[in-house]
Amino acid sequence: MTNRTFTMLKPDSVEKGNVGAILEKINASGFRIVAMKLTQMTRRDAEAFYAIHNERPFFGELVNYMTRGPVVAAILEKDNAVEDFRALIGATNPAEAAEGTIRKLYASSIGENAVHGSDSDENAAIEGAFHFSSREQF
Ligand code: UDP
Ligand code: MG
């Protein structure tokens, strides 16, 4: 599904009360919400979700961070969704993120960077299915 992407508003966004402001920006940028829920990942979930990074030095911290509280998981729809959403969130490191991007506005560090965005159509489909059954997608 080339017009969909998957996002999580990460635990720091929920803790800081930034969920409303971030969703506002997502809506204003033309994304339609296909599925959404507040959910908490187990360590097993986070290790599987980020399996591609399991050899990286930050993996343990990443799993701690992503499991310490709930996230808002969502599937979003728009033409060119994956690329446009990556542009909206900005670079992984907020210090390098463009002005006005979600990470520039709301991330505190390269680790605690407020939001996830899928990096390919293939991963968007895998990640969406990780969190949502077909009955939860509208
Ligand atoms: N991350 C980190 N340190 C790094 C790189 C990444 O803690 O040096 C974390 C950060 O939360 C990031 C996630 O691991 O969002 C996944 O990394 P990736 O390179 O896939 O960045 P993204 O696709 O999220 O921009
Ligand atoms: Mg990534």
C-alpha cells in the first residue's frame, strides 16, 4: 500500500503532553488517520520492532525508552505518505532537523526523538500490521 505509513508518538511525547499538538500538525499536513491507539510495547515487542538495530550500541537504551510508557500508534494515509511523513518529522537527530519539523519542535535528543516514521512502503505495511489487525483499520 504505497499511500500509507506507520507512526508512533513515542513515550516522551505522551509524557510531555505533546500528543495533541503533534496530531494537529499531522492533520494539517494532509494525512488521514486510518488507525490509532494508545498502547504500551513489551520489551519483546520493542526488540522485535527494532530488530534491525539489535547490534547497535544504543539498542538497550532504545528498548528501555520505547517500553517505559505508552505510545500513540497510528497508520496514516496520504499520497507519497512514507516520504512526506519523513519530511514532516525531520532528521533522526533533532539538532539536524529542519525548522518546523516535529522533531525540531518536540524531540529532546537523538535517542528521545518524539516520533517514529516508517522508512519504506514495505516497512510501513509490516509495522502497521505489527500493531493493528485489519478490523482496526478504517
Ligand atoms: N537512535 C538512537 N541513537 C542513534 C540512532 C538512533 O538512540 O544514534 C534511536 C532513535 O530513537 C531512533 C531509533 O533509534 O529514532 C531508530 O533509529 P533509525 O536510525 O531507524 O532512525 P529513524 O528512522 O527513527 O529516524
Ligand atoms: Mg528508522
